Amino acid sequence: MEFPFDVDALLPERITVLDQHLRPPARRPGTTTPARVDVQQQIMTIVDELGKASAKAQHLPAPITSASRMQSNRHVMYVLKDTSARPAGKGAVIGFLKVGYKKLFVLDDREAHNEVEPLCILDFYIHESLQRHGHGQELFQYMLQKERVEPHQLAIDRPSQKLLKFLNKYYNLETTVPQVNNFVIFEGFFAHQHPPARKLPPKRAEGEIKPYSSSDREFLKVAVEPPWPLNRAPRRATPPVHPPPRSSSLGNSPERGPLRPFVPEQELLRSLRLCPPHPTARLLLATDPAGSSAQRRRTSSLPRSDESRY
């Protein structure tokens, strides 16, 4: 495939690797630099034309390789240059191979779903006039060495019949594992697949394990003091309480001491009336006769029913 600019000066190596930045590779000492300053635009033109030629050869409705797609994805493109033919001293391009890593859900031999991220063959094209000359195998082998993968570890996106025959001829890839998506994988794909390492939360520092403590249990066993005046009942001397042996069960119900008997309300009021007055109250009544007579008048003025209540 020929271009109106100098391909040899733009792509100094036989196989050039392009990433999403589409920057020209470093030139060897002694090579000429293109006079035009839009070097990246020339590389974008090569990528667009190769994508159109590949779509036409595969009878696709639209190209799947373009400069804009390369810039928006982390794909790698291997471009093979023809070093023998030099039309008008500008060089030519033989073809390209585009690869990239993708997260896929694929089925294994037992039809179990697996989430993997293999290197995928996304587009592959060799010019029609230069096919069956070993250029495709040269480009494919260079990619395998550069990416450090084996052929059976690859996933191929919508391979054509020509590509399937190519893989069978050079790499003995024939038996495929049926999938529900557009990717094709071959037998042996899961031989070197390992589940991704799952990040676990950091361990806590090793310390003393503190279960349900015995002190908490002893606290629950303390008898609750009843409210006044129920707590005025005479206390019986109780022997010292020794802690019971620890039970093997952590769900024991707390033990409570026996409660004092309930005192009826009438008996409580009767005991209050029978209580003798405090000595201080007697002294005040003796020293204040007016207060005592007033107190008697207030008391006598009350209705009979109220006096009976007190």
C-alpha cells in the first residue's frame, strides 16, 4: 500500500509499534527527517487507510481500526513495511496487526463462566498482492515475542475463515471452545489462566482475646435493691458470697437474690401513724404555744373524714 509521503523516513524499522499516542518512533542515527512538520498526521493517515482496506477485505460495513479508535483505546498496532519495493523512493506498507487486552466472560470446557483479561487479536490485514509470502507469519511471530504470549493464550475477535486457516497452518490451533460472544478461544486457553489475586483487608494486630468477661457476669448476679420503704425490712446476715464456678455456656441467665416480701399499703400507713414524733418537734411545740394552738385550730377545722385519714 503506497502513500504520497515518504514511508521509509516516517517508519524507519521494518515493523513499527504504535500505541494510543500515535507518535513517530525514535529514528536511528543517519536517517533523514521528513521535511513536513505534521508527522503525526501522516501516521494517522496510514492507520486510517489500513483500517479501510481491512474492512473492505473482510466485507465489514465500517472500519474497526482508525486513528480515532486508537487514540481512545489502549490498543497496540504492529505495522509491517515493505523494504524491497520503493516506488518513487517513498516505500510502502504491507499490512498490520492490532492487539489489546480486554475483560471477557468466557466459557471453559465444563461450560463454567470465567472472567479473564487476555490479549486479543482485534484486526489483522495483509495487502492482497502480498499474501502467501510469509509476511503474515512474520508479523504475527514478532507480536508473540514482543507481547510474550503463546498462540493458545490469545482470544480472537470475529476471526475470518482466512485467519482461522492461518492459525491452524502455523500454530496448530484447530479445536475451539464454544462461546456465546464474538470471541474465539482454542483448546489450552485455560491451561495458564490463574484467578486474579483478591485483595484482603489488612489483619488486625494480634492481641488478647476478650470474650464475655467473668466480671460482667458477677455484676449481673448482684441483687437489685428494692425501693424505699421496702428496703427498711430487717436484713438477715448472709454468708459471704463466693463466685460460682465458671460455666461453659456464655448464655447463662443472671442469678438474682430473693426479694423482700411486699408490704400492703394499709399496713404501711398504720406504721407511719404509730411512729413517735421526733424530739426536735416536741421542743418546738413546747416553746411556741401560739403555734401549737394555731396548729390545733387548723387541725380541728378539718372535716372529720380528713382527720380520720391522718
